[in-house]
Amino acid sequence: MCKKVRVSVYALFLLLISCGEIATSEQSITEVLKAPVQQAVGFDGEVIRLGVLADLTGSGANLDLARLAGIETFWAEVNKSGGIGKRVLVELLSVDHQGEPTAAAIGASSLAESVVSFAFISEVAAGAAYPILVNENILAVSPTSTLDWESDPRFLTHSVPVEIMILTLFESFPEAKWCVLADRSPLGTNVSASVGVAEELSNLKERVLLIEPSASSKEILTNDRCSHLFVELAEGRHQEELRGLSYDGFLFKRATSGNSHESSLRAQEIAIDLTPKWRVDSTLGMREFMTALIRHTPDALTDSRLRDGYVSQIRLYDILERAFISGEVTRSRLREIADDSGPVNMRSFVEDIDVTNKPKILPRAIGLFSSGGEDPDDRGWSRLQVVEPTESNVKSLVSKQLGN
């Protein structure tokens, strides 16, 4: 990490010399590093403040608290290394919206007075907070991804959009009889809207059954109708409706969804997760992550939600470093860098992201894991396979869903 910063500063130094901005050759790279950085909302010259808009006490608290632990671990490690630009620390300011959109709107407005960017906005709060992001020109990290959020320059995403996730599953298991159980949460709504298009692109020929949670879900979800089941339910909702299901086929769910219904099902559960195994030696990024956990969150469990929170901060960190080196840590500068920055090293958690490439390079691969298999990782999960969608189908899906 330090080496990357030094190279960037050195390049800047040479550029300044070539443009005549530096009067004497004696001025060192160290002096460039110590140059004043413009202060702005959320940055007082010593501390960069980032906002967290999360459900900390409501029905989704378990999910958001786990992700927040990963976010706090990430920035604690950055601060331990000296902070942004090795000079300024990062502070997180949190507001608890308790799962209520109205409270989220109020909280977003309040945080906007004090932060340069949002390090986290939960799915429930995204819609309510969006007008504030637009009016105040603020970037925000989204913990999960939809095609809408991925395509919006105000959101920094790191994971595969749920619509593409559905397409990938349909393509990977074309002989299956698919059922999709999705509620009316933000993610569930996007999943439901994408099923028909993904079914068509995957040539499943009307073999997908879309189900909304209800009292009759138990009667519909049978092995005869559904050999493979994908579930997208918001934390704390509709759990009672799933108890006592006789379904024992293949159940797919996002590893970071935090649903608690799985213990009551007899299905073979397959978790959709980031591709690296949970081992210290699986990738350099996992080594850094697990080292940071030992230092700052030693009691943490092997929780995919925590890792997802950690990984979600990598793009924002990269933008803040670039902004600091440029001498301007302002909202407008962060937006400029987010829109026109080169490859971002995602540390092998997902594919490196490059929004300047044509077409953009964004995360597309997903890992499929199950418990009890061969060569389990520290969670007891075995990686069954890594799957990716067909590029042409992704283009068609994006075009049909977003209308471009």
C-alpha cells in the first residue's frame, strides 16, 4: 500500500516539474506530501469524516451491525497505518435509522452537514437518502448492488448486482426447475423484476416460478415444482412464513443476506459469496483482512457480512487517497475521481474495477459454497465452483432493465 502511494506522488512530482509548477529542483517529494490540502465539509485538515446510515436497533440490526464491524475494521487499519496520505485520520459518524425510511431521510440530511462522503448507506435507506446525495453532490458506498446502483455514479458498489446474479444462476444450471422467492424489499423488488428477462436470455422456456412470500408459500414450494430455489428476503421479515417447509432441494441465498430461516429448512443450502475462500493464505487481500481482524476485532466470527463490509470500503479508500494527493478533499473532487479514475485494486476479493474502460470493468464472478464438502475453509464451507455470466447476456440484461 505504501509503495503504491509513493509511486503516485512521484508521478505527481514529475508532472509538476514538467509543468513549471515547482520553482526549484531542490523541492523534495516529501515537501509535496506535506503541502496543504484544501479543507471542506467533512475535512478539517486533520480528520476526514465519513457517514454511516444504518439500521442499528431495528429489524435489520444483525445484518447492519455485522457489516459495520467490517467497515470499522477497515478504517481502524487505515488509521493504524497513518491514515489517508499518511497524514489524516478517518472518523465514522453513525446514525441509526431503525429500518424506517423517514428516519433515514432525516439522518442523511443531518450527516450531510458533517461528512465528505457516506461510507455506508443500507438498502432500506438508499431511496430516502438519494435526494440528499443529489442535492449535496455526495458519494455513498452501497453494501450490495443492483443494476441501478451500479450504473449510478453516486454509488460505489463492489459486488455483483442481484439481477446479474440471477442470470448467472439460470445460465449455470439450465436444466433446473427454478423457483425464486422474493419479497418487496429494495433487493427483492429488483430480483423479481429481472426474473423474466433472465429466464428469456437463459432459454429456460418458462421453467421459472416467481413467488412472493405469503401464507401459501409452503404449498407452492415443493420438490416437484422447484429443484432449485433462490431466496431474497429482507432481514427480519417473512421468517415465520418459511417455517415448516417440506422443501429439501437446492436453496441458493446470498451469504451476506443475513436471513435466519435456513436452520428450519432441510434443503441443501448453497451460499453465494465473494470468490476467495475464508483462509489467511487464499489471497493477499484475505491475509490483510484477517490480520486486521486480529488487531481490531479479535472476537469477530467468520461472518461473510463482516468481510463484505470491509471490502465495500476499498473503492472509497482509493478515491480518498487520490483526492488527498491532488490537494483537494472535497465532495466535488471525490465525484470527479470516482467518475474518471483508472483501475482500482480490489485485492483479489472481486475483479479489479475500472470505470474508465470501455466497456467498464465491474465485478461479475460469484462463488458458490456449501458446508460439509471437501477442503472446507475456516467457516467449514467448501467452494463448489466460481461462475460468471455470458457477456452478451449481461449486455442484453442491462439494456432491457435500464433501457440503454
